[in-house]
Amino acid sequence: MFKLIAFDLDGTLTQHRSKLDQTNRKVLEELDKKYKLLMVGAGGCERIYNQLNCFPIDIIGYYGMQESVMNNGQLKIVRSDFYTVDKQYFIDATDKIREKFGYTDYAGDNVDFHETGAVTIPLLGKSAPIEEKVAFDPDRKKRAVMYPFVKSLFDGFNVFIGGSSSFDIVKERFNKYNALTAYMKEHGINENEVMYVGDDFGCGGNDEQIKTGGLNYTLIDDYRNLGNKLAFLL
């Protein structure tokens, strides 16, 4: 029935910002024998590729702003969309968020400006230890409380509860549903031939538009259960 299996990364295939383990790599290898595989991620293509321990796969990065393919065994960026943002506005807005919710103590950069124009607000700071980030908000409840206020500050942008302790902000036209359906159209794949696998389909989650757009999806509640959850595809 399916031709394409598309994946989120953090929380779905791996722990947040952690390398793909051998167990889930074997799951991908088995799926790769039957289907076309695709990553649809929040981060850049190179970061995703490195986190996957160089597993050979097409990647859509930054919610559709970037795309890479495998070329002679090497990652090749084939598309990058760029825009600019008012950095001072984002800095001032982030200060409002921190003051309102009490996140005024942080490690490293206050705001992370990506080369594409995407912006990340790392509540614990960009340089906070990964262990602290992973433990900060595993059920996303802390950020869910903050989400309406954060979203209200960025008209014309999508705001996502990203990673384990941050918010991702991109231009309104960029989201995983738009990115995936554009890829499907380019490759002649119908909606009923696609299965998306992710972990965050709730309000503000970066997989939310996949669900509301009506695509087939599988919820991964723990990346360590990936093989069991996808047994019906193997």
C-alpha cells in the first residue's frame, strides 16, 4: 500500500540531539528494502545526517527550507531557501518570554538565528548541557502553557514546540505538511501511499500539520519502541 515512509527525528528515531542507535538503524535498514525513506526535520540537513550516523536517506530540513539527497554516497544539498528576520525584534520578544515565565537564567546564546532565517528560542540557553535539556520538559507541558503567549508575539510565523526545551519559529508557509506534500508531488506519490512517523502531533507540535492535513501517520510515544510500533510495515 505504501511507497514512502517519512520520519521525524528527535523523539521518534533518537533521543533528542543524540545519535541513531543500532537497534533503530536496523529498523530503517529493513524498511529501506521495501519503501522509499525520507526525513522531514526541524534542523538542517547536515545536522540530521550526522545525527543519523550518515544513514543514506533523502532529507528535508528546516521545515521545508532545505533539501538534500545522497549523491555517490555523499550528502548533497540540492535546495536552500533563505530569508532574513529582524533580529532585534526576536531578541526583544524572547526577553519578554523569559521575563513572563521566569527563564532569565540561561547558558550561552539567548536566541539561535539559523542561516536560513529560522529562529530557535532555547529556554535553557543554546549551551545548556544536553542532559538538562532532555530532562526539562519531556511531556511538553511546560511549553504548552507558554505556547499561546509565544505564538501571539510572532504574527506571520509558525511557532513550534521544538526539540526538548525550545521553540522553533519559521515563516508561516514552512511546515512539515507543506514540505512533505511538495516532495510527494515532485515524485508522483499519492497521499494514500505515504506514512509519516513522528512523536508530536499535538497543538504546537512540529508534526501537528501532518495530522490536521489528513495524511497517514503513526505516533511514536518512545523512540525505543520504534520497531514494535512499525512492525506492521516490516
